Amino acid sequence: MSQYYCPFCSSRYQFHKTSSNGVLICGLCGDPLIKKTSLNSRRIIGVVAALAFLAPLLTMIIFIIADFTKEKRPKNSESLVLLTTYKTWKI
């Protein structure tokens, strides 16, 4: 029933009735109800705008997670020696 609405009455006080010929009518004013479209242009534009702002954030989070999962090896040999000695002492 929420797919139908009365354009003349407030949405808070709407209740629906079925007329004798099977048409849904407003319980307050008696006008026939209008069917809402589930996908309209305003909703599509809103989703595209939200994705335009959220896409860089999501890609940044994905690259940061991928960067943390990679194990980075030290470049210089001195830190490599310290790392291996630290691991052997940790046993």
C-alpha cells in the first residue's frame, strides 16, 4: 500500500480504501491514489553524486589496506641485520 499516495492530503494522515470498482482511493478526500515510481531521476542523480564523493575515499581505503597487507623488506643492510638479530633473540 505504500506505493500509492494522495497528492492532496498530508502523508501523515493518509489511509487507503478500495472503491466498489477496485480502485484505491484516499480515505480522507476520496480522490484516487497515484502510484509512486520506485526509480526516479532525482534518486538516480543523488546516487551518482554520492558515488562521486565516496569513490575516492573508498579507493583510498582499499589501497591503504592493500599496502598494510604487503610485508615490506628493509632496503639497507644495517637494518636488515638488526631485524634478523632481533628475530633470533625473540625466540
